[in-house]
Amino acid sequence: MSDNTKNENKTEEWIPLVITVTDDSTEQFLKKLKRWCDDPSSEPELERWNRIGYPKGLPFVVRKPEQWELDHYQYFPTPKRARLLEKEGKADEALEIYMRILRNYTPRGTLYYERPAIILERAGKHDDAILICDRAIAAISEGLFNADTEPFERRRARLAKKEIRKGI
């Protein structure tokens, strides 16, 4: 196997596309470099980078993260827990997790809106589910994330019909 083939296989293991910079990350990075200089096995990520180099043709971006990215790191792990609770039949607990995310953030992704709307619809809380659909439609329309508003518009229309029937 040639050296180029070895390097190509190794780059599949680890490809850094973006390095985010926070206020204290420069100091942390320097500490990592010092540890790595003293003991290369202490910082495997830096060791791999040194060994295989940065993959050619990939963009190398160093930038400060936007606020929505920092927020995303806060709420991203929680829907997994909520989905598990849903599967266990604990929809109320799952709904609380989704609603906490929606209260504190403007999440980027349809899951954060779909699941609570479904739970609320099943619970007969159509007005609340409509509000979540409206919020999803607004977020998508503002370009906060790429998605189609149509599923939320259809759900909203269906919920509105159910609410009208309930009032009759």
C-alpha cells in the first residue's frame, strides 16, 4: 500500500471541517499543544492531525460560533431522551422536555416542533398544537433552517378543523 493510500484511509477516521473559537479556547488549545508536545498520546486528535495532516481540498474555517450554534449544543441531546420517554408511554414527560426547548430557544429542525405538536394533538390540546405549528412555519419561513412548511400547514389545518368540530 502506498503512502498516499494510507493517508486517504486515515483521513476517513477524522475530518475536522470547522474549528469553533470561544473566548477561552485559545488558551485551552495552547495547553493541549503543550501536553501533546510533552506526550503525543495525551492528545490523540492532535496526534492524528500531525500524523496524517489536514485533508487536501477541505475547507479550514476558524470562526466564532453564532449564538444559535451555542444554544444548539445545549438542547441537542434532550430530544433523544424525550423520544425514549415517548416510547415508554410517558408522553407528558416527553412533552415537558420539548416545551422547555421551545420556551428557551428557537430550535432549528422540524423534530423540535413535530413531536410536541403530535403529543398535544393526541392529548386533544389542539390550540396549543396549532401554536407550535405556527411557530414552526414562522421559523422555516424566516430561513432559520431548511424545511418545507407544507407538513406544518396541513397539520395546522387539520387541527383547526378538529377544534371547530369540538366546539359544535
